[in-house]
Amino acid sequence: MADYLQQFQSTLKGLDTKFAGNQVLSRIEAQTKLPRSYVIVGLGALYFVLIFINVGGVGEILSNLVGFCIPTYYSLKALKTTSSTDDTQLLTYWIVFSFLSVIEFWSKAILYWVPFYWFFKTAFLLYIAVPSFGGAQLIYSRLISPISDKYLPVVEGKPEGLAQKVETAANNAKSSGFSR
């Protein structure tokens, strides 16, 4: 128990250090006399409580907001890197997020009867969105890859002369007006 308490206090100190230059948190800290780490943890807890109780359907928008913003941040960072190690994780996330969005659209009546769906969805999306959790890798290796390997053949390399074939087809289309 003492180890968890020390780890939690260490995390709080890390949050204080990480957000030391944030002006909004500095103002809140000055007004409330609470450390900024308490404010961050408190706002995060309030966010999850609002999703959990889902008053007026606010859980849906908050769940989708966190499910969109965090992976979008990681995706924008990944676009600026040259390595492709994070691409599988992010593509897996967006596949799962899209699948859940389509299912939710068609099954609103079912979702009404599933208690705390938005809370569990948020926790699941965070699990697969944050790279350090490794949830997307698990979903990809256990679920997506076995299914996609059956139906989508792996194409090795680039087809020979593809650029030339496209150029020829475009020139033929220009000269013939798309008629044969």
C-alpha cells in the first residue's frame, strides 16, 4: 500500500513539474491554494464522473471527444516522424474507433439499455489510444490481423511500371475523350 501511495505522490509531483509553465493552472492554483496536480486529477475525475452518470446524454459527447482528441494528437505527432513504428498502433485505433461509431449509429436502442456504455467505451478507447498501454497492438495481433489476413492479400513491393501505365492511360483518355 505504501508503494502505491509513493507512486501516486511521485505522479502528482511529476504533473506539477510538467505543467509548471501553464498560466491557466497557475491562476487556478493561486485562487484555490491547491497544487496544480490536484486540479488536474480533480478535473479528470470530474470528466469521468460526467461520462459515468451520463446526464442528458453528455457521456456520449465526452466519450467521443476524448476518443477523438487524444489519438488525433498522437496521429499529428506521428505524421511528423519518419519511422512507421507508431503507424500500426494509430491505424488500429482509428479502425476500432470507426467500427464503434458505425455500430453505435445503427444500434442506439441497444446502447440505451447497456448501462455505463460510454464510461466503458472511454476506458477502452484510452486503453487502445495511449501507446504506453499497448492495447492497440493486442487488438491488432489478436483480432484485426487474423481476420484481415484471410481476406486481404499482402502486396509485396510496387507493381512494375505502374507510373508508366497510369501515364499511358491518362494520355489515351485525353486524346480519345474517354471513348474507345
